[in-house]
Amino acid sequence: MAKPPKKGKRFRYNLAAVLKFREIREQQEQEKFVEKQKEFEEEKKKEEEIKEFQAQKYVELREELSGGQTIDFHQVQVRKGHLEILKDEVIEQEKKRVESEEAMEDQRDVLVQSVKERKVLDKDKEKKKDLWKKMMTKEESKFMDEIGGIGQERQRREQQNQAFDTSFE
């Protein structure tokens, strides 16, 4: 069971340092996630550029072959070798993009966990603040009751004194 809130003029959350730490950690995880997202976008862009370059080279080879001109077999072999290298680059870049995407998703999971941990403390803080407000309202009510009781006692004594004074007259 949680400790009851202490009486005081201002609300003080006993886990404020932990909450502050979790807020800072959440912010750091958010920054890491943004960085991973940027890396992923860069890898994706590189992949698209390489694929576009590869497609352009295939089109050039097709046009050269379908042009009806005399074809130098050695030049075709060189282009084919170049296209094989491009194909390997595309495969390698796809692997990099997938790895980058996985790293981004892992960081997203870490960020989500960090947000959950902070929200747990935020909810706890709100509950404790509500308890503190209720306790302060109750204390204020007690105080007002005491003041009212003191006033009634004073009136009763004054009435007794008046009755006592009138009985001697």
C-alpha cells in the first residue's frame, strides 16, 4: 500500500527525480529514433537511386541491341559485367535498407517502452496529487469546524455570563 500523502502547503511528488529521469530518457530515445529514421530514409533513397541507375543502363543496352547497328561483342560483355556489378550493389543496398529498417523498429520499441514507463509515473503523480488535494480539503474542513466550534463555545460562555450577570441584578 502506498504511503499516505504528507500534510503541507504545496504538493510534492516523492518520485519527482525518477519521473524527471524517465522524461530525459524518453527524450533521448526519441532523438535516437529520429536518427534511425533518418538513416533508414537515406538507405532507402540510395537503394532507389541505384535501382534507377540500373534500369537506365538496362534501357541503354536494350536500345543499343535493338538499334540494328553492328554490335561489338566485347562491349556487350563489358556492359553485361557492369550490370552484374550493379545487380550486386542493389542486393547489398537492399540488405542495408532492411537492416536499417529493423534498427529503426527496434528503437521504436525502446521508445514505446520508455513512454509507457513515464506515463505510469505520470498517472501515479496525478493519483497522489488527487489524494493530497482530498486530504487538504479534509484538513481545511477540520480546521473550519474547529474555528466554528470555538466560536460557538465563546457564544455559549457569553450567554452564560450574561445569564449569570442578570441573575445578580
